Amino acid sequence: MLKTIYLAGGINKNVSPFLFQDGEMEDVQNFTTPKIGVLKKTGDYSLTNARITASQDMLGGVDFKRADGTHEHYVAIDGSANAGIYKDSGSAWVTQSQSLTKANKVRFAYSSTLDSLFACNYVDATRSYNGTSWSTSTFVTDAPKSKYIVDFAQRIYLLNCTVGSDSFFNRAYRSSIITNDTATWDTTLDWIAFGDAVTGVGKNGENMFVGCKNSIWVFTPTDASYRVSEKGCVSHDGIADYNTWTFYPSFDGMYVFDGSSITKISSAVQEFWTAIANANLSKIKAKVRGDHLYVSIGDVTVDSRALTNVVLDYDILQNMWTRMTLAENVEDMHLYTESTGIELFIGNDDGEVFQMFDGEDQYSSPISSFIETPWYYGSGPTEIDDFSKLWVHGKQCSGLKVKYRIDSGGWTPVGEVTGFADFVKLNVSGKRIKFLLEETSKDNMYEVHSLDIEFTPKFSERNEN
């Protein structure tokens, strides 16, 4: 008998071993889903320019979209004495000489009307940049210091602020309506209060999305505010938008707000989420590239397997999860528009910036990939079968090593497959079997399309008795 498994379900660690749907996997590492039913090796990235400052964390990054349609790439990085902002010249990172207070995240926003970039870090004065020079007065005179910043409805909003010596965690201060050459601030009058400490901000269609510690709010261009959920947001950097959807991380998982309701989308990978240390929830980062949401959750241990630098990959259109592990600690995640389109960039803890999915390895480190299938029961969970072969169908499956587990036993190596269709012989008997397909290389970005298990019923457990 032959059982074909099409790989169209991604990771599902939230069901009984008896309830896996066809194509769902127990776990996959460094795979993505470019097409329905295809798992393609991924997790590659390349260095952008040289290292800026060794042993220092990236603090932020932005695509400064200029009014003339061009794009400029800026990042913020910590330093031994001060943090700084740097611009990509095309071959090097050029300092902007800002001397910011170290160890504070830097957030950016830009105004197309003013053709200016804004930066805040909660400790130093909010500043603007017109493409030539930085200023703590132009368009920001009397602006408060803030943790979060967003351009919305022809104004600049600063959220979770300090005004003088007073802290206002639940307020959003805003500029006047921006004209071609003017933006002013009145911190005594022009602010909005939310009923909770603000933890992040984003966009939801034509509205502002405000994440708070214990709630989610929507703020409209007509100054109306609505509390839409009591599932609070744990990380500003984990907020990401996709058309009229806004994704955000909460204490118990990843959620999406579609403009009317909140839905949890991470149940299939709940074991990974539960394994995140509470201290690391605020460090979650997320961005949407194409139709995929990438969520960096750091180091976790799941099923006694220690996983480092985990990035969960959610295929929005297929509603399925895979995951990557990277060779870098992800301190920052942002988007920037290259000639190839909008690309994903990460910054590490060693002063380096990388473009994701733009190389054949993890910047000279081999990529370790694997697929762990669920249990397969052949004739049924009460029947003993003779399992004879595992066929693997795909593309460039060179050196793909295969292991199996039978019933409650441990992993047994059985060989490897190559090419577009190959098999390994098994010759084992049991009630259930599962497989682990492993590969490590720098340049073999192979695909796995389906698996075929050959087996013959032996006899039922009833006859044994």
C-alpha cells in the first residue's frame, strides 16, 4: 500500500497526534512556503556594507521615502559612549553625528508633505532631518520626548511621552496639521489620552492602531477613539500591517485586527510562544514582506530542543506557519525598498546589518534545515504494518538525510535521498512511524514537494491476542 503526504499544512503543534491534517508537520526549520504544497529551504541573508561598530546592538532602521520617489536607508546603532544614526551611502554606513544617549531604542517616522524624517528615543530631544541636516528645532520645537512616533492624518504623533519632568505613558501628543513648510507643537492643549499605558503604534487601513499594555485602540482621522480589544500589545516592534490588517503580539500569542475584530493566529505554534521568556516579550519583532509575516521571538526551548534566534514565518494567504533559526541575534527588523522591491533587513548585536533572502547562506554560515513529520499510522492505530520505503519528491534534494522512529523508539538513521525523486528502504514493523529529514549546507536551497510511504498490513493487534 502507498500513502502520499502532500506538504500543504505547515507546523501544527496544537493538536493530538491523531488529529494532524494531511500536510501538517510536527516541526520544520528553515523552510518557507512559496507555493501551496511546496516547502523550500530558506533562512539566507547577506551583509549590507561593513560592520558599523563591533559588539553593539542595532537600535532601529527606516526606509526614508523621499517626496521625489527615491529611498534612503538609515539605521541606529548603540556605542560604547553614545548611540548614533547612520546612512547607507551605497558602499558604507556614514555617521550622522547625532550622539544619542546609549541603550535606547530609536524609532523613526517620515512626513511626505514635509519631506522630512523624524526620530525619537524617549531620552533625547525629538529631531528632524530634511535630507541634508538634522535639527532639534525645525518642525519639532516644543515637541515632547517619546518612545513611539507615527505620521498620521497630516500630523506627526508622539506616544508615551515625557513633557519636562512629567511622564505621560497613556498620551499621544501631536503636531499641528502639517502644511508644506510648517509643523508646530502645543503640549498644553494638543494631546489624546488612552485608557492605558501605550506600548506601540501602527496603522490599520485609514486609522491609527494604538497598542496598550492591557488593551487595543483605534484612532480615526476625525479624532474618534475606540477600544477594540482587551488583548494588549507587548511590543511596538512586533506591530506590522498588511493591507487593512494589523498584526500584533500579545502575552499569549500573535493576533490580527481586521478593522472590526481581533483574531488569534498563532495557535498552531503555541508551544513556541509559550516558551518565550516573559522578559523577552517586549523584544518581539515583526514585519510583513510580500505575503509573509516574519516574527522574531529570540531563543526558546521546545520539546527539549534548544532553538536560537527563532523567526516564525506566517504565510498569510495559506494561513500556515513555518520557522527559521538564524545565526545572528536579531536586535532590529525593518523594511527598505531596493531595486528588487521591498526587502526585509535585520540588525544584530555586533554592529551589522543584513538583507534577508538575498544570498545562498547565512553570511558564510551553513543553514541547518529539517522536516519532522507527525506520526503516520498506516492501516490504523491498532494495526501493525511492515513499512518498506519512504519516497521523497522535490527539487535539488541533494544529501537529504532521513531518520525514522517506530512506535515509541528513538531516531534511527536510514540513509539519504538525492535528485527530484528518490527513496530509502526501511524494513521495519510497527503501529506508527514518523520521519526526520535533515540537511545542512550553504548553497543547496532545495524543495520538498511530497512524501510517499510504502507499507503492507502485517496483522491486527486483535489477532495477536
